[in-house]
Amino acid sequence: MKFKEEVKHVEEELKKDVEGLKYKHESKKEYKKEEHEEHKFAKELKHQMEHEEHAEEKEAKKLGKEIDKEIKKEEHEDHKFAKELKHQMKKEEHAEEKEAKKIIKEIDKEMREEDKKLRKELKELNK
């Protein structure tokens, strides 16, 4: 009977060892699975962040191009305005010159008439 009890005791110890090994194996398996899931999640997160970063860079580039386009448009409008202003100033200058010539012509005419009048008076005085 002692032998049977010892065998039974050894069997129970072996069962405990087997259960312990099974538990250890399952724990290790679960740990590996969790580690794999974490790695997979980290990889997906990294990919998503890279995708978002790329999208942000693309949006920033697009915005930069729009700003450049707007600046060029404003520069063009400024240049156009300056050109129109220069043209307007030349036009006004020309009109002022024309008016000045007209005034000079009138003054010259008045002076000739005055000169003519004075000559006539001088002529009459000399008579």
C-alpha cells in the first residue's frame, strides 16, 4: 500500500508540475500575444502619424502656394496701379503743360498787343 500511495503522491506531484508547466506555457503564450498586439498597435499608430504628418505637410505646401499666388496677385495689382498712376500723372502733367503754354500764349499775345499799342502811341507822339 505504501508503494501505491507513493505512486499516487508522485502522480499528483507530476500533475501539479504539468499544470504549472501548462500555466507557464499559457502565460508565456498570452504574453507573446499581448507583445505582438502592442507591437502591431505601435506600428499602426506610427503609420497613422506618418500619414497625418504627410497630410499636414501637403496642406502646408498647398497653403504656401496659395499665399505665394496671393502675393504675386497683389504685386501685380500694385504694379498695375503704379503704372496707371504714372500714366495719370503724365496725363495731368501734359494737361498742365498745355494750360501753361496756353497762358504763355495769351500773355505773349497781350504783350504784343501792348507793344503794338505802345508803338502806336510812340508813333503818334513822334508825329
